[in-house]
Amino acid sequence: MIRPRLIATDLDGTLLRNDGTLSERTLHALRTATDAGAEVVFVTARPPRFVDALATAAGLVGTAVCSNGALVYDVETRTVIESRALPVRAARKVAVALSDAIPGVGFAVETGHQVFYEPGYGLRLPEDSEAESAVPSLVDLWTMDVPIVKLLAWSARLDTDLLLAVAEESAGSEAQFTHSGGRGLLEISAPGVTKAGTLSALCAERGIAAAEVIAFGDMPNDLTVLKWAGTAYAMGNAHPAVLSAVKRHTASNEEDGVADVLEQIFNRA
């Protein structure tokens, strides 16, 4: 295996343990890799505010591909370098199509800094309590002057994989649909926006080929990156579709699977 120039890693369920923390072992492995000249890029569904909290806790800096590829974020300066938002018109069309196909579905808008949700959106994340704001109705989501980094659709009754299948069938031409394992939660981006698309452009700017990238992930939204990178590992706890699609597997996030691989690469004499 070539020693990678860039490490692309998902966060939840991959680099982080289930309690959202970064183990000392994993942090040491990342630092060993960066000391050897590799760049670490977080490639996550999470917004910049979550990456900020992680960077503060762990002392990590660098670049992050956030919100499933919609944002490129400089962690050190806390600056959005690039943004590809979902147009309001497209978001409205998707909401209409999904509402017709999935009775009771609710919607929220992720801006990168805040989440605005309408009454039908019943999902609450404890870590986002300070960033969430209610709006009176679905229509109000479309009248705010904020970027729609991701449109979120939530169903209390449908399995997430089924929700994804229904969404792609009913509105697949209008947006990019994926999920990262949230219960009944669908993540919707502008057409063509994926983790891999944004990461590959970032690598091209740095003169880094796909063959020089190693990637780690666990959920369907990671598959584009895992298929693009020269070397890819599915976590032991990964979604069945990811385990099936990716040849190499490592230990689970709880067992420091990312660190296990990086230690084998960067601790070799």
C-alpha cells in the first residue's frame, strides 16, 4: 500500500466513539500521520459548528468537508471556503414531492450554523439544542434569507433506507439524497453535491490523486468517497450496504478502527 498523502475520514460512527469523543489512541494516530506529512480532512454530514466543538476539544485543525459536501471549511480560521447550497425553488419542489409520497413527513433547513424546523419536524438532537429554532409553518422555511446547506426530511414511521428509496423515486431529479444513519432522517443537498465530488476537487487543487487518498466511513453517505479513494475501509460497525460495497474492513469505531489502520501504515519502520 502506498503511504497516503491525504486521510479522508468521516466522524460519527467512524473516527469518533459512540459518545462523540475522540480516543487518545486515535488522536495519537492522527498526529503521527500528520507529522509524517499526511493531511487529515474530515468528510462529514455534520455542519461546521460540530467540527468547531471537536477541534476545540481535541486541538485539531485543517480542512473539513461538511454537510455531505455542501461546504468546505477551514477549521483553524473557522471560515467557510466554498458553499454549494440547495436553491429554494428546488427545496420547495422536493418538499412537495416528499409530502405527497410520505404522509406526515416533516422538514428542517440546515444553514451550517443553525437549524430551522417547521411543526411537522419532530426530531431533536441534544447537541443541537442551542442551534435549533422553530418557525410557524413549512412556508416560513422558504421565506427566510438563509442558505439551505441541507434540507432535512424526517419521518416518524419509515425506516431510513426505505425513506431514501421513496425519495429517490419521487424526487430524484431535483436533488441529491442520502442518509448518515439518523433515525428516519433523510439529508438532501443540491443536485450533484456529494462528499466525493467536493473531496476530489479539493484534492485536485492540492495535486493529490485518488490513489494517494485513504478513506474511512460507515454509512451510505460515505459510499461516494469510499468508492473514489484509492484505498478505502469500511468500519466494523458500518451499514450493511457499506460493508458489502467496500472490500477492506477495519475494527469498529468503539475499537479505534481508524487508528488500527493508521498505526499499521505510519508506525512501520
